[in-house]
Amino acid sequence: MDKGRVGLEWVSAAEGPRFVQVVTDFSHRIRNFGPVGRSEGVDRQLLLRKLEAAKLATEGMKLRAAFAKQAREMKESSAVFFL
């Protein structure tokens, strides 16, 4: 996918008008790209396979997040572990 389809902005809860502007700008940018895959010139079947692969890759993120949490807790408790 085109990198322009992804965005990350930090907006404080106290910045309501800025949040609206960020979302509005992003929405306009995405609409200009058109449907996913078309502007990138990707075949529909290839796109579906890639999206499925991305889905499977992110499912493991829950497990990685759990390990990260456990590692953080171990570090905070000053525990020492050897692998």
C-alpha cells in the first residue's frame, strides 16, 4: 500500500478542533487515493493475499504485547532471569 494511506498524529484530548482537522485532512487524503490496491496498481487477488498475510501477522501482536508487559514487570521488580 502507498505510505500515504497511513498516518500517525498525536492530539491531546484538550485539542478538539485540531483532532477534527487531522481526521478531516486524513480522510480527504485517503479519498484521493481511491480504493486500496487500485492506485498502487496491485491485482485484486494479490491484494487479498497480502491483506490476509497482514492480518495473520498482526494476530501475533497480542502475544508480543503480553511478553512486553511481562518483561516490563520483571524489569520493574529487578528480577534477573537467564535464558
